Amino acid sequence: MIDNPRHRTAILALPLLAALLSTQARAQDDNGVDALLSKERWREMSYGVSLRPPLGTLMNSRNLDDALVRIHGGEEYTITVHIKNLRQELTINQVVSTAIEQFGFTQPTATIEHQQVTKPAGRPGWIVYFGVNTPAKQKPEEKPDREAMMRAARAQMTRANELREKQKDEIAAFRLYSAIARNSPDKAIAAQAKRWVDAYQSDQQFMRRYLLDEAARRQRNPHDVDAKAWYMGQAIMQLAPNTFVVLQMEVGQESFAKVRPIFEAVVKSLEVQHPKELDEMRNNLMKVGAGFKTGLTHRRLLEAMLPPVSTPIVNDKGEPAGIMPLRLQYVRVLENGKDVGWMKTVHRERRDQIAVIDTKREMDVNTGRHKTLRTVEIKETGVNGIGVDTYVRIHFGARAIDSHSQYFLAE
């Protein structure tokens, strides 16, 4: 074989050209993502999952449901992040099939708009979009698969029973029982679900909790109302054989085309930190937190606060009705002159209950037997101080981690 230098140069140039084109395409793609997403990452510390939220959004990480964080894009859309731990090991295809089946069962008017394979953070993943109450996209000539619906009804009944018995989530179980009673083609299963629905509806205390939860749910997803068209996007990324990250987007029909690329950019920004690096970050956080708490004393915080003020109270006739002390204040947290967080502080008294138990033995003069008598006295002790909620943003290089802690500083 003759080694031609010019021929060899041309062959070597091919991979270099391919690498150059790939780098340019990736740079253009990153520029598109940067135009949509914040440079700061949201991060959870259990699995090391992080993402970049969309620009101009608000994030809420203290939710009543199991969402790790809820991202609000004004009134247009919400994106929630969940980590699901399953009882058994499943493939990404099995999880997606189950998710499609469950959503279709609870939302009978839902149709699959689009689904695609994705590999966020280089891991197995999938994105599926559902349209709800979009009749123009449905095909009425197609008859539903009755056997598939029967299987789905049985699976959903099993799931509802697990929610009620093992997970003690009665509200979620009630919602699922209601959907089964409305939609199940299996009359026996529908009747069984209806009995549970009737039992829950007769419990006034439960119904009050359910209605409050339903109002909160509608507030979280205002698109999910009767006969209003909306879309849901679900992105699933596999962390382990039985652990999955789920990103869920809810958006109105009019904003779907605009929000979809934003959602896919968030999915693409997903990263999973290496366990060793995550452990190092946890240790650093613990050191920083311990140092911050040690240096924050009652006297130091009191000096930074304004003196308590009071506001006069008037009744509905405009007459003075007393004085209301305003003890709540907000304090900036600075590091090297830079805002890194804030604290919510309140002057209050901490009440501790102490049980004092007195034991004595007495003899019954009639029987000669001894018996032990115990008396319990509850005593309360009060300590004045400052209750503190601390919200701090700690920076590690280009990363930012939000910390929240609560404690009481006694005088």
C-alpha cells in the first residue's frame, strides 16, 4: 500500500471538519438556549439533579404536593419537577407507556400531539405532549380498544387502592375512584369505585379538605377547567432502574407553540452531578451553614433590626380599638458587600412544656397491699428571643444553591 501524504492529509481533514461543524452547531444551539434560560441553575441535593429555569419566571419550592419545585411563567404556563421512586425496575419505554395510559384514563378527551426520544444529561429520556379538549385533533371514526380500556380500568383500580391503603393519600385516591366510576367499561369495577366515591362524599370533613385541595390545584393549573383546551408536556429522564425525573408542563392552547421550545430547552439543560462531587458540595454547605449559624447571635441580629413598632387599630366606625405590635421584619444578608440572601425575623416568645412526674407508694390499710400512685403536672416555661427564617443563596463557582433554615435565637 502506497502512503500518499496528500491523500492522508485529506483523510485526516474529514474528522477535523466534522468536529468543527459539530462545535459550531452546538455553539449555535447553546446560544438559542441561553436566550431562553437563566444562567443560574436550580439544584436539588438528594440526587444532584439540576436545571436552568426560563428567564422571567418565579420558582416555588414549598409545595403541598410532591413537586420539588414549581416554575411559574406568569399566567401562561407552569413547569413542575418531580422525582419518582417506583417499587419495581422499569425501562423508560414501560414508564412512558404507563404515563400515557394513566393520563388518557383520567383525561378522556386527551390526545397525543407528539412524542419523541431524548437524552437529557446523556440518559434515557422521552418527551410526550397531550392535548386536552382539542376535538379538532380527534378522529371520531376510530373506535376505542375496549380490551385496552378494561386493562387500564383494572390497573387504575389497583393504583387507587394503593393510594388509599398504603400511601394514605385519600384525595388522590378519591380523584382516581371518581375517574374510574365515570369512565370504566367494566361495570363491576365502576360500581366498586362508585361505592368508594359515595363513602368519601358522605364524609364532610374529608370533602372540606378535598375542596380546598381542588381550589389550590385549579390555582396551580388554571387551564384545567371544563371544556377549555390546554396542553400538557411530560419529559421523563431515567436516573436509576426504579428512579425517574419527571418534568411536567401545563399551558393553554393559545400559548403552546410559544412555550414548547422553552420547555424543551429546560429539559435539555438537565444535568446530574457525580456522587463524589455532590458529597463534596454537601460537606461545603454544612461547613458554610455551621459557620453562618455560629456567627449569628441574638445580640448581633437585634442590632441589625429596627426597633419594634406598633400600629393603631380602628373599628368599623373609625374609632380607636387598640394597638397592634408589628414584630415581623426582613433583614438583608450580605457577604463581602454583596446580597446573598435575606432573613425573615420576628420577636416572639418560645413556650416549652415540661412534664413533672411525681411517684409515691401507699399501703392499703384494708388489704395490706402497696400501690404506686403517679401524678403528672404540666409546667410551661417561656423564653424571649427572635424567630428566624433564613434564605441564603450560596455560590460555588458558576453555581448557586438556595438554602432555607428555621431556628430560634434566645436572649
